[in-house]
Amino acid sequence: MKKAILLIFLASFILPFVNADIITPGYHPLLINNYITNIDDFPDYYFLQVCNPPMPHISLIKSNKTSPYCYKFSQLDVYAVKKDRLNLQDFKNGGYLNEKKISTDENLTNYLNGLGAVRVLENLEHYKTVPDSSIEKDINNYYTINITQPNIEPNKTIKNKNNLVYYYIFIPLIAIIIVVLLLLKRRKNAVSF
Amino acid sequence: MQLVFSLIITLILEFIVYSIAIRKKYFSLLAYSILINSLTNPLANFFYGINYNFLIIELFVFIIEAFLIKFLVSTNYKKAIIISLIANLLSALPFAFFFR
């Protein structure tokens, strides 16, 4: 009996976390791209994509775009680090920092403080689910960065639509045209008789 | 892909109902089933996608299909309404329970 209570007690703690990682049926994640439009204006800086706890990781931004790989419940920030402060050897593993260095919130803060990193983009949109029937294909956010002040809102957002537009519009449209033509033809035949 | 699957399942189920109810011109009934469901199914899925109420959408689908059955199959209103009701109950229930 005690074992059963203990199991129920444990399950009540574990199950919400299990459920949190499941995508609601009928929904799928949307691709969100975050671009930094003026990254070339800062040749003395490297830019780090910081995915905060509960699943922290840091990666080096190699182009003008953040990577889409960040845990859905993590806050995504971008930090600027002076080139002479960052050891690129730390990012040899596919551009990702060894996770042991940033396994806790405190380690992460210490690591970034140690580099003198400056947060330039805060709380980037990086995870969103939409119904399977949604016509949204992807979201592209364009940010302009400023080393002295973090930017929260994108300067421009472009949302692309997928081919479902054709499914929702053209199939019913073709069907209704055929139905109308069929009924008209039938009526015409009836009148001629 | 899931939407196309939903459309195919729906039109097969509704074709079966039309065939049992009308019992003639099976090829025409299949064509009507394709036409009717190509009109209502994508629109219904679109409105589900923007979180409209399932029952309200199904009610609209039922009414539109009843009219289409009446005029395409050349039957009376009473029969068209009964066919539409059974066809939509049959096609909507599995999706209401298993796919949503």
C-alpha cells in the first residue's frame, strides 16, 4: 500500500514534465528564424546564442541567424563578447560549448560574466506550435542590435504561408464551380425537354 | 498529409452512406461524394484550425451537404437531410474522438 502511494506521489511529480514535452495532437512546431541584420557592424565581437535553463546551452552564431535548437521552455538570448575575451577552442564541438561548464543557472551566469558578455537580444521568440491546418509556414524575425542596450522586439517580422492555402481555397473553389456547372447543365437539359 | 487522409476517409464513409440510402448510380454517387466533401472538408478543417466550435462547424457542414445532396442526387429534402445527418455523424464521430 505504501509502495502504491509512493508511486502515485512520484508519478504526480513526473507526469506533468512528461506531458510538457508532448506536442498537443493536431499541432506542430513552427519554424522561427531570428536574423541579426547589422551583425557585420561589430567586427570586434563574437555573438553567442544563449539558451537558458532548464536546458541551458550556448552556441556561437556563425552567420547572421540564430540556430533553431533551443528547448521550448528555455529563454533564448543573444550576447556579444569581445573577440579577445572568447576562447574559440571552447566551441570546437560543432559550435556548442561543453555543457558541463554551464550546467546550472549559476554556472551559466558566471561563465557569461567571466567573458564580460553583454546581452544584446533578450527573450527571442523561438518556439511556437500551430494547428496542423494552419497556413503559417515560418516566421522570420529581423533584429537590429545595439551593444549598449538589449533589444526585445524585432524590427521587422515576415510570416510565410505554406501550400495549405491552395488546399483550403482552390479545392473548394474547383468543387463549387463543378457543382454549379453540373446544376446549370441539368437545368438546361430539363428546360430543353 | 493528415488533411488529405481526413478528406479521403470522410468521402469514403459518406459514399457508403449515400450508396446504402440511394442504391443506384454508384459511380455518380462516388463523384458527388468527392465533390461535396472537396467543398466542405477543407473549409471545415480551416475553421477547426482557427479554433471554431466543432459542433457549430459540423452543423454548417450538415446543412450545406443536405442542400448539395438534395440538388445533386435529385432527392427530396427529407431524405437529403437524413442522408446528410447520418453521413456527417458517421464521418465526424471518429474524428471527434480519435483525431482531435
